[in-house]
Amino acid sequence: MTFYYYALDEGYSINDALDLASLDLFSADFGGPLHSIYETWWYYNPAFPGHLEGWYFGKMSVFGNGEIYLAKEYELTVLAKDQYGNSVNDEEVYIDGEYVGETDSSFWVSKRTHTLQVSVPSGYVFHNYTYGGQTSTNNPMSLPVTSSLTVTAHYIPQPYHWLTVYAYDTYWNELSAEVYIDGGQLSGVSGDSFNVTEGYHTIEVADPVWHQGLEYWFYYFEGYSFQENPVYVSVSSDTEVTAWYVNI
């Protein structure tokens, strides 16, 4: 009965339903007690007169395709749109962790709760899903399927902010240090402002720095981890970071 509950009521495949039923009853998946040899009591059945009542050894096996579904499947259509309602094509769609195709397509799924995830196009951030009058801001999301439905993934442009990097010695003399953002090529020098996306970025400054004939060594980033260069920062608004140097 447990197997039929998972296969028919919950909509799992035959293999998954067997695993879940076995986990419920024996705390092991189907490759455990049921699929190996076990002993069970068989009552007398007059339809099999030569089969005496008693304990017998046996095992369960799946013949054929265990990945099929016994429950009815429903059509799940996944769309993707930008902030203006325009279609965003060719984003990857994952159902229950498996790649199934691209957005603006329909997929057959069983009657149960599935995990849905879509990829995010460059220059955008995921905003939310809408489906059947409901909204979810999670990606991936848990999606109960009891009928055919359409889910739309909405994206908005990725925000940008100004990141300004300063460099000073311990006497508040401003230094000119090369600045590298996100491990790339030279981005500029201290005192410059850089237009970066919202999120996490790495900031690295030159070490050492020559100023007026003296050599200065990096000391720490104000407000961030002591003596780490590069430093990993979160940018959610216009941000200023100061690198301090010492002359030894």
C-alpha cells in the first residue's frame, strides 16, 4: 500500500516509489531488504494447492522501465520575461535537479511537488515566479503540481553601484595605488570610482606603493578584514573602501 501511495497519490516513478516505500518500512532504499533475499510468511492459498503455508525466501525485482509513472502527468509550461514583459528566451530549465530544456517550452510532470529552477541571463537578476495567482521569490522553488499550469520567471536588470577606493598612509597622506577589481586587469588607481554590479566583489591594491621616494606597505582595509589583500566585499549601495599603508 505504501508503494501505491507514492506511485499513484504522490506521482513518483516506479523506482522512486519503491525507494520511498522501502525507506518508510525498512529505513533503507529498494536496493536493501526488498531487493535482496528476505524471509516472509506465506498463508495457504487454495489456488496453489502445492504451495504449503510457511516461511519462504524471496525478493522483489523490477522488470521493464522503472522510470515510468503510473499516475497521470500534467503539462508544465515555463516562461521567462523581463521587466517590460518581453520574453527572455533560451534560459535553462531544471526540474527536480535535472536539465529538461529551455524556457518558453512545456514539460510533462507527475502529480506531486517538484523543484523548479531556471538559469539567469547575463546582466539580470532573478526577481520572482508567478503561477496560478501565486508568487515565489525562491529559485529554485518548490512547486505543487495538481493540474496543468504555467509558471513565469521574471527578471530585472542587475543593479549597479559606485565603488570608490582610497589609499592613505597613517598620517592621512593620500597615496596613488593601483586598484584591481575582481582579479582582472588593472582597473584604475586609488581615488577612482568604479561602476560595479550589486553583489560580492574582490578589491586588490598594489603592495608596496612608492610615494615621494618612500616605500609604503599595505596594512589593512578600513571596515573589512584586517590585513587581507585582496578583500571580499558586499556591494549593495554606493560604497567607499580605504586601504591603509605603513612606511617601515
